[in-house]
Amino acid sequence: MSEVLLPPAFADLRHLGEWIAPTEEVRHKTKIAADIESARRFYATVFPRLEAIVQHLNGVAWETMGAADRNLFLLGCMCMEVSHPVELGWQTTDIADAFPTARVQFLSESAGY
């Protein structure tokens, strides 16, 4: 497991570095590549801390956000990404008859959406 830089109050989440994904596309692909039990463990670890994560990040300006806060933000994003299969009780992190990921066009942050 890779350990990552996080704000001191969230140091106990450093072991979740493999779940930090910088874009929506990477988060989606990470989610569907994970087995459901790993996703459940990740969610069970991060979800109870989500309110504290939001409160912490509310005090940080996006323009000046450092690496530790950015990693924390990305962990929060991934928690929301895996919430669907976990909360809805799916048996897998993907849906067999869903629109194929290979055909999805993910837009970059700079696309202005």
C-alpha cells in the first residue's frame, strides 16, 4: 500500500494512497477495477470522516491548495465515487450491462463544463 502526504489530522488515512486519483476518468477506472470488498473497506474508512474532510477543506483556498490538502480532496472525491456500488448493495463495482467505459468521453477540468 502506498502512503501519501495528508494533513496531520488525517494521517491515519495515509495508507489509502492507491485510491487517490487525479481526474474523474481515473477515479471511474479505479472504481471499476477494484473488487467490491476493497471498495467497501475504503468507503467504511473514509465515509465516517467525510464531514471532517469537508470542514477542513472549507478553510483552504483552491488556488493555494497544497499537495496534502489536494490528496485529501481527492480521497473525498473517490469516497463519493464508490458510494454507489457500496450504498446500493451491488455485488461488483461495475454494472455488466452499463454503457462501456471505453466509449465514455471524459472531459478535462479545463473543458469549461
